[in-house]
Amino acid sequence: MQSSNQEIANLFRRLATLLEIDEQNPFRVRAYRNAAETIEALSVPLARLVDEGVDLTEYPHIGREIAQMIATVVETGHLPALDEVARRVPPELADLMDVRGLGAKGVKALHDHFNLTSLDDLERAAREGRVRELSGFGPRKEEALLEGIRELRARPHQRTRGVDAERVAEPLREYLTAVAGVERVEIAGSYRRRCETVGDLDLLVACSDGEAVMAALVAYPDIERVVSHGATRSTVVLAGGLQVDVRAVEAGSFGAALLYFTGAKQHNVALRQRAVDRGLKLNEYGLFEGERNLAGADEVDVYRALDLAWIPPELREDHGEIDAAAEGMLPALITVEAVRGNLHAHTTWSDGKQSLEEMVDAARARGYEYLAITDHGPAVRVANGLTPDRLRAQLDEVAALDERLDDITLLTGCEVDILADGTLDLPDDVLARLDVVVCSIHYHLRQSREAQTERVLRALDNPHFMIWGHPTARDINRRAPIDIDLERCLAAAAERGVVVEINAQPKRLDLSDRNARLALDMGCRLSINTDAHRDIHFDFLRFGVDQARRAGATAADVINTLDVADLRRMLRSG
DNA sequence: GCCGTTTTCGGCCCGACTGTTTTCAGTCG
């Protein structure tokens, strides 16, 4: 069994943590963490890169040594350095670092004095009041650790989906905006970078009186507990468990602070290094030459002072965007406004919650130039999938409705099921009549990688296969993606002119940002679709656009930006 | 351990808050 990139990254993270507890060179520790970040962000399996003899040191934060270590992991499944440090440091100690307020120093001290290795051991020692005896610890710390353990047990670290984060973030933003003296509030962090999930929320407030803002924050009704409360920075946990960090700055520093709190961390580190290279210093208050503040009120000015174009938050991951900004080569990212229509939507003909007419009205209200009606094929029985006869009946209704409307073009279609053996659940003569054929996997999600790959490759051979719907069938936080050789399938899709979907349902976001990047690299075109099952689902479009932007997609990469004539031509020619 | 428009050594982002201290280390982001 070959290790996935994620598994390899986790090995390096664990190695870093154990070395940190073992008080090894902190820069070496950081080097392993940096390498883990790089590995996680790769869209191509390391196993394949190693097999093909690709020079891994071309990637950032991977040098000769780590490249060799990666090769060893790929070949043996083991990281010898990890086995080696595990002889000195019990590997279970790494888990203790997940307790809020406990870092490497604390873990080492606790282990050295009490010989404890588990969460249970720690809890017992704290309850018995023994932890406070330790130098550097005290009663408050002891209580905080017990609270941290409770928190960890209650909520095993799961990230919050962007759409769910929005529901709590926007009301809080409004609340803080209403505080006297507040000029501006932005939600920064991974939320602003439009990541599919967020670990916490970072709110930035421009104001003259930070203490007033912090006082208002801790009085917010929806708070479960206050973790820290300072004059310019506080951390709270909202009911429901989402952590919120709020930072107050003066307007003159807002841009620099927004830059800093938007991240990603690696992007910040790279920017700060760029500042240092120019004899400057970048922090959340501004870009400084000695005492002189060169830029700070506006993000654009900070980037410009570093000889960079402003970088959209979605690209700030230290994946080459800084070099691109320096060379004026940043992509013109696709926008919601550029999307003219939707090619995947359901009605009450199958499992949609609203009628054909209602869905069409909703699309018109949103200014779509075209809408494809793609109810399920017969295999999806629970969704009342369409038999060939029912589909033919629907085609007549869609055509009749289209005839009556002159502000939108209705396209006929179907979301066809890719069956376990790679055949489709409607016959070719029916598919041949449709404007849009979306092909998706809904069942048999646990086939082996080989079987899953063959299944999709076979389906792709069907000449009517136009759009590959939610390709990995994942449900964020609930169902893992199917196991499939995505690269091989995307290559086949590109070859056959099959378009790959970014399904904009917030629980799916499938393809993901990284996989969409891979699809573009393989030469595929994308289609961003809402997969709407009711009218308000059309508003999910922006979540799909977010992921396309994170993938670096331009309008030209996305077929929904075509006008209807070009779209028809493109879909017919394949 | 990585990195390099000051390139094979000598750096490595920077600041706020907390608790334990008595001037600061640890943790976090």
C-alpha cells in the first residue's frame, strides 16, 4: 500500500513535533513542518514523482535530505528518522500538544517529572493538583489544562465548512461594526482566502479604541467562553465551538494588518522575507524602513512597496503567486459576474424540491442567460430518476417552456449515473437527444482504486459524456472522496474534450481547489455548477467560483462563461 | 534542514496575551 501525500506529510509533522519535544534544533523542526506544508499542497502523488525520478528539490522547502527521506517513505512506508526519535520520545506525547495551552516545553516538563504520556495521565495529575507543583506551572495553568482537555474531548478537531462559518461570522461582523468608534470590520484568515473549510475565524477591526471593541466582543451573546482578552487582541469560543480571534488596529495600519491576518502563514513568511531582503521590516502595523512607515493603510500599497502586484486572497498560499506577482503574471481570476449560466440543476421531476417553472424563474431572476435541466437518470431510484419515457416527456415540456421565454435559453439534459461497470444508465439514442449530459457517480463508492479508475475511464469512452459531475463524490467532513487515479482520468477527460465540474454545493465543492488545479494542468476545461435542488441553491454559485479562483482559473478556463451559441458548439464538438 | 540578486555559511517573521514570575518564558497565530 503506497502512502498518500497526506500520510507522508503527517509523518513529517509528527517527526517535527517529537523533535521539538526532544529540544532539537528549532529550525530543523520548522524545516520538517515547511516540507509537510509543501507535500500537502502537491496535486500529484509523491509516489509517482519518485517513480519517475523527478527531482523533488525543485519544490520549496524540500532539499537533498528531505527528498531522500521522501524516497525512503515511498519505497518502504517508513520514515527512519521518526523511528529513531521514537526511541527517545514516546510518540503518544505528540497528541498532548493538541491540548490548548500546552506546547513542546510543557509536554516535555510533564513527561520528565510525572512520566505521563496520555491525555488520561495528564488529566489525573491535574485533578490531583500535582501539576501545579511543577516549576512554570501553577493553579491557573492547571485549570486551563483541564479545560483544554475537556475541549479536546468534546470536539475532536474538525474544521468548519465555509458556508457554516459564514452563518456565524457575518452576524458577528455586523455586531462589531455597530460598536461606537469602529470604522471597518473584515473577516480575514482562511475565510477571506475562501478555503473550503476554516479552522477558526480571524476578525480585524479598524478603530481608535481597541479596548471598547474587546469589551463589546466578550459581551457578545453567542459566546461559550473567553480564552484571552487583551487591549488589542482577544480570543473567544462561540457556542457551537468555532474559535474567533479578534484584533483591533488603527486605520493607518489596517492594510498591513489585513495582509497579516489573511495569511496564509507561508505567504506571510515569504513576504516578510522579501521585505528583509530589501532592508525593510513587515509586521501587522506596516512596512518599515527603520522608523519610517512606508505603507500600512492599504494592502495594495504594501504589495506595491515590495514591487508586487496586489495578490487576490484566494492565491495567497505561497504556491508561486509571489513570483507571479513580481513578474506581472498573476491570472485574471474568474468572477461570479462572468458566469452566464448553469449546467446542472434538478426539479421535482426527480429529487428537486421545486418545479421546472419555479427553478427557471429563479434562474431568470439571477440573470442567467441559460439553464440546463439535468434531473437524475433512472439508476438513482431514491431520487425518482427519469426513465427514458419520462425523460422524453420532460424534453417536450422544457422545449415548450423555452419557446415561451425570450430572456433565457433552456437546455435539455440529464445527470446520468455512471454505473458500477462504467456503463451509463440511459441508452445512447436517448443521450443523443440532449444538449447537456452530466455524468456522475452516486453508488458503489467503495470500489478499489483500480476498479474505480477503470469504471470512469470506460464511461469517458461514451461519446455522449460531456461533463463529469462532482468527480470524487466527496461530502466534506462526512464522506471521503472515492479512491481513484484522478490524474489518469483527468488526462482521459482532456483527451476526449470532456469538461470537469466544480460542483458548487458547499458540502461538496468537488472538484476541490487542488484537484481543479490538477485538472487545469492536465488540459481540462471546467464547468462551475450549482447542482441546485431548490431556487436558493443557485446562490451557491459563488462557493464554486471561490474554489475555481483558488485553483487559479480564468474565465477562459470555465465553459459557463461562454454565450449560449459558443456553449452549444463547444458541447457538440467535445 | 533549507536557502541564496549579499549563494555553500549563517541566517531563519514578528508581536500579543497569559501565567508565573519579579523580568520573562511559553504559547499562539
